Amino acid sequence: MNRKAFGVMVCGLTVLLLSVVAGHMGAKASKTKPSICSNPHPETLCTAQNTCGANGTACVLEVSRVSGGSAAAVKPNIPDFPKDAVLCIASGASVTWQGAGKNTGVMVDFGTNSPFDPSGTIMAGSDRPITVAAKNPGCYKYSVGACFPGAIYGMCGNSDLELVVTSK
């Protein structure tokens, strides 16, 4: 093979590789869910089916590690809570964070902007639920983690999630 043919082949393979990578990145970007908090009125996404603590009922949020992955999930004590629904919490509600299942440790962090009183990182577990009050209406981004005792790499699940605290 001469130099010119080799150069054309390398150039062609490079273009093909870049096309495949760009296609993969574009497909991955299109699967990303839009941010709830980017909605100008996220409270309009709240309904009776996805609002925890409405009408004075207790709101219990169970945090679990997603099996087979490195993510964490939050499930409210709302019967038939729709999968992938926006999690809304009624302002003034008492909210209990706990680990789902046996021996699950939980950490929830809203950074410097917490909707709860007391504010700060919530450290709870399946045998040590922590109750806070939803005080500040708005849309909030937070990090949540669920781990098993004596966890080694890969035994914890972490996710960045969002929730809405409705006004009264």
C-alpha cells in the first residue's frame, strides 16, 4: 500500500470513528430527562397522586440502592405513586427519611439551600429514621445516597434528584 492510499484510509477511519462517537453522545443526550427545576412553574407538576404529606398526612420517604446499579432511589409512601413522577411535598408536612429494607444507611444533602427545618445533611437509616419539616416552598436539587453496612466500592448507590415543596 502506498503512502497516499494509507493516508486516505487513516483519514476515512478517523472520520468514521468521530461519527460513531458523536452519534453515541447525541443519543445519550437525547435520553437525558429535562430538569424539573428548569420549569418556570414546577409547582404545576404537583397533583394529589404525587404530593406527599398533603392534607396533614405523614410523608415517609424510603431511600434504597437501585439493584444492579450504582444509583439510589427515593419512594414516597403514596399508594400507586407513578414511576418517574415528580416528587412533591406539601409545605408544612412532617417528612421522615429512612432506609428501605434492612440495614440501609441514607445520606441526603441539599447543599446550602434546604427546604427542611432543621437544615443540613440528613443522615438516617432503616433503623434510625429522621423526621424534618418542609418549610420553604420551591424546587430543590439534592444528592441522595444509600449504602449497606461495611460497604466496599460498588455497595453504595448515589443519585442527583429533584423535588418540589408546594406552597400552602
